[in-house]
Amino acid sequence: MSSDPWGRVDETGTVYVRTADGEQVVGSWQAGSPDEALAYFERKYEGLVVEIGLLEKRVQTTDLSAKDAQTAIGHLREQVEAHHAVGDLEALRARLDKLVATVEARREERKAQRAKQSDDARRAKDDLVTEAEQLAQSDQWRAAGERLRALVDIWKGLPRLDRKSDDELWHRFSHARSAFSKRRKAHFAQLDAQREEARKAKERLVAEAEALSDSTDWGPTAARYRELMSEWKAAGRAQREHEDDLWNRFRGAQDVFFAARSSVFAERDAEQTENLKLKEELAEEAEKLLPITDLKTARAAFRSINERWEAIGHVPRDARPRVEGRMHTVERALQEAEEAEWRRTNPEARARAEGLTGQLQAAVDKLKGQIEQARAQGNASRAEKLERELEGRQALLDQALKGLQEFGG
């Protein structure tokens, strides 16, 4: 018979293991010595020790599910309870019991973790839904659309909730996206309609601009082009694929007209600049007639100058008042000389002037006599009234005498 602290082999070859409940039969051994029998069943025990150690490590270091862990523990417990090994089976039972407690603790921990993750996911999805519903009312179509697409990607990365909660939140989230898409679609449909109206309006403006491009009615056509530009700005933008082409045609038509006008104006300006030079020379020639001493000669010379002046044509607008003013000065001097000559040589005018002077002189003499008479009579108020009337008649007499002197006497 052979034995060790945890088992023995009797004379019949039966192997026993010692437990707290007494010896338990392990098996029968007939093939070799009792020591070999004990060594075989001790190796069986060591194998259980290794398996339990591996399971403990898996529970501690991997995400082995509680169900799989319990299954593995049950399998090992069946082997321990079968007493097919020699060793400290109570120690193995204790390790398995401890492992059961560990698995249960891990399960509760994971349950709590899943609950926390679920709460976090619920809050995150609530936040996503709230933001999506706010974005659904936005008119920032590009930014809001991009943000809603980003929210979908964030949603996909979050854990699922229970079906009811997840479906309710997703329904709100999806409804917000649909509402935004519907509003954006309506907005751009309206915008497309407006742009189509703008395109039609600008087509009409382009047609008119191109029709006017060869006009030589410079002033009215330039004014109409300014009106067309105002109408263009008021029409709004057409679709992008049409806007640039329409603008290039519209601008091109204007460029043709204004380039032609500039060319004509440049020629006209050069001609008017030369005209100004010629008229300044004539104005200088006319100014040499002043002061007028020989009216007949001066009149003939000015008539010749004026005929040449009229034949020259226009000068630049800003120079016109200055150069024409010089000629008008000479012309007024001639007119004044002619009037003075007429007054000196017109007998009827002289007679009228003499008659008027005589009448005024008689009126003045009469008033003086009436004033002396009023004073002599002591009528001061009548004298003062007559004196004021005398002042007026005397002023007229002085003026008439001065005019009479112009007739040479």
C-alpha cells in the first residue's frame, strides 16, 4: 500500500483522496505500482489547478462574459466534485467559490457601467435632438446643413438605447432633419424662380443694350445706358451659369457704344481746342479796337472779326464764357459809342430833351415862387411840402440837363 498527505492506494489498487468529509474513491489502478497511481492522479489535480488559474486570469484581464465564465466554473466544479484527482480539493472549491463572487461582482460592475453608458447616450442623443430641432428653424442653409450631417455621424457613433426610447428620439431627430430639408428646398425653389425672372429681365436688358451699341445719339443713349444699369442692379442675380454670360454681353454692348463715343469726343475736343485758339486770337484782335475813337472804322473791323468768329465753330464748354465774354465787352463798347453818337446827331431827340428841360425848369421856378409866397404868409407846413416836391423836380431837372449836355450843348 502507498500513501501521501492527500491520498492513498490500498492493496486492491483502489485510489482514495482525503477530503473534509472523509476519504473518497478516486479510481482503480492495476497497471503499475501504487506510487505511479498516486502520481497519475496528482497530475490530474495539477491540471485542474492550471485550468482554474487560467480561468481566473481570463476573468480578471479579458471581457469574458459572466455567462461564459459561469459555464466554465461549472465545468471545473463538476471535475472537482467527481474526485478524479488527488490533492487539496477543498482549496480548489474555495478558489472556484471566490471566482464565482468575482464574476458576479464584475457582472454588477458591467451592469452599472452599461447603465451609465446608456444614461450618457440618452443625454447625448437628447442633446443631438435638441440641437437638430433648433437647426431646423435656421436660415443658414449651408452651415446648418453641414452641422446636421455631422450630427448624423455623431448619432451613429453612440450606443443604442432600449428600442422604444431610441425610436422616439430618432423619430424627433429625423423629423427635424426633414423639416430643415423641406424649408431649404422651398427656399431654393423660390430662389430659382426669382433667378429665372432675373434671367428673363436681364435678357431683355441685354437685347436693348446690344441694339443701342451702334447709336450715335450720344447724349440720350448714354442716359439710357445709365437707366439700363440701374434696372440691371434692381433685377437681382440670375442663375450662376447665366449671370456671367449675360453680364459680359451687357457690358460688351456698353463698351462698344462708349468706345465709339470717346473716339468721336476725342476728335471733337481736339477740333474745339483748335477753335478756342483761333477765337482767342480774334478776341485779342477785337480788344485792340478799344478805346473806340473812330466808330465807323471800329464797327467795320468788328463786323469782319465777328464773321470770322461765327465761321470757326464750337469751343470747349468750360472755356466758352471766358472767350465769348471778351468779345461781348468789345461789342458793348461799340453799342455805347453808337448810342452816344445817335444822341449827338438826332435833332428830334435833342428837341425833346430841350423841351423836357424847359418844362422842368419852369416847374422848378414856379415851386420856388410858391415856397416864397407860403413863407411870406407864414404857412410853414405848406412851405415844407412844396420844398420836398421841389427836391424831386430839381433832381429830374439836373438829370435832364446832363442828358442835354450829351447833345453838345
